[in-house]
Amino acid sequence: MRWFHGLEAHSRSFSKAVSWRSMASLDTFVVSFVVTGRVGLAGSIAGAELVTKIALYYLHERIWAAIPWGRN
């Protein structure tokens, strides 16, 4: 897939995805805990979205890495 090749290495895109999702999943856990009052349920919600959103963010980064618009 040609659009997967950009100016950033795949490892950089993946590292950005993991670091962002770690922070965002902590937020999801806190919000879920406040809403449900249950640690286990909040952890399940945060864990499920951690995996899916890392994959989506990585795909998003690779697509944007291949788009030349807005680069100097």
C-alpha cells in the first residue's frame, strides 16, 4: 500500500499511538469510574478501547504521513 509510506518511520507512528492511548485510556478509566462507580467495569471499558484506538490512531498517522498537504 503506497499510502503507508511517509516521512515518519512506522515505529515512530506506533510509539505515538501507544503513548497517546496510554494517556487517553487513563482518562477513559477515570470517567468510566466516575460514571459507573465500579473499578472492574471502568477497567474493562478502558482496556477495550485501548486496543482498538491504538490501531485506529496508527492507521490515521500513516495516512497523514503520506499526505503532502501543509508541509513546508
